[in-house]
Amino acid sequence: MKSFVFNCIWTCALVHLAYGVYPMSGPNPQNLASLFFRSRLASQDPAVSMACFSDYIVKSNTVGETYGRDYNQCLINAREGRQNIETEMIDKRIAIGESSQGICKRLSTCDGLNSTLEVFNCHARIGANNTKAVYSISGNASEYANIMQEKYRLIDLRHEQCCKTAERSYVESTAVNYRNLQDCLDGRAKPNPPTTTTTTTPQPTTTTTTTTTLAPAASTTEIEPTSETPDFITSEATDVVDPTLLPGPEEFAKLLKLFK
């Protein structure tokens, strides 16, 4: 069973190296496959090489997850910033709308007059008065629009900087992880030890039953303690790969032929 699990893990590592998605600035699958083949041909300890690549894959996944979180946080910050600008300018938007509605309302009152002459005079008078209001609306709206555009520009700039920072951190972490893989395969560094899993069953419980018997003349209490202890076993199981079950050179030679 352990040999089967070991082979499955090793095969998954090969597939990850051959078909995994890597950034353009980081090590590509061809470089990783070349490094893998060269290390397998030169290495005399398959277990160490497998541990090196397994550690590399785990760290690569961690780096990718960190980059995903950082990139999404950049998007969240930009979206929240735009929403805050909308909230800040809502009062000014309402004021502009009320001013424009007031102008339309004053002009519409002229249409209710009976005399055509009165209608013309009304529009001439109110139109002159509304000129100042319309000019004020135009000036205020232009000013508010410029303010919002500048704030949006700053948000876009911060978002771009945030994404570049996340990408730079990702590229640097990927490069460090790749160098660690090379050092591990060359014997300059040791791979991280495998993690172990410990399983412990709960402690047993003891049940005590008390029986009381009443007589007409005198009361007599008889206590019969009984202990019921369920069967349990406390064990600590550790998943450790047996070195004797590691695939031999013939099995790795077959894997190499499959990837040629």
C-alpha cells in the first residue's frame, strides 16, 4: 500500500512539472523537466530527489495562492475606493439635480398662462433669471467632474502599483524557490522532512450504578459499584515511507521513457 501511494505521489509530481502553469518570468515546464531528468540520471538516491521536487511543488502552490490573494486584494481596494468617491459626491449630485429641476419648474409655470403675450414675457423674464442658475450648474458640475476624474486616476495608479508589487513578490518568491530546488538536487541543501499524522482515540469513561433497597423495619442501602470500561486502543499512527519500498532504478527508467 505504501509503495502504491509513493508511486502515485511521484507520478503526480511528474505531471505537475510537465503540465503545470508557470509565469512567463519564472521557470517554465521545459526547464523543470530538463532539471528533473538530469537530476534523476545523476542521482543515486531517488528518495531525496523525490523529496526535493515534492517540497518545490508545495512551496510553488503556496506562492501562487499568496499571489492570488494579493492580486484580489488590489481589486477589492480599487472597487472600494471608487465606491467611497461615489458616496462622497452624492450630496453634490443631489444639489445639482435639485437646481436643474427648479429651473425646469419655473419655466413650466409660464406655459400655464392664458395670454400669449404673458407667456412670452414670462419666459423672457424667467429665462434671464435662470441664466445665472444654469451657468452656476454648469460650473459646479464641471468642477465636480474634474475632482472625481482626478480621484479615479489616483485609484487606478494605486491599483497598478499594487498589482506590480504583488507580481514582483511572486516572481522573486518563485525564483528563490527554484534556486532552493537546484540546491536541494545538487546536495547543497536538505529537503524538508515529511509531515506525520498522529491519531489518538479518546480516553475511556467509567459508569457507576447505585441501587437502594427499602425495608419496613429499617432502611438498608446497598451500593454495588460496577465499572464498565469499553474496549479502546490508544495508538499513534505515523505515515512514514519505508525506504525499502521506494521505486528502484528500473521503475524510474520506465518513467523517464514515458516522458521522452
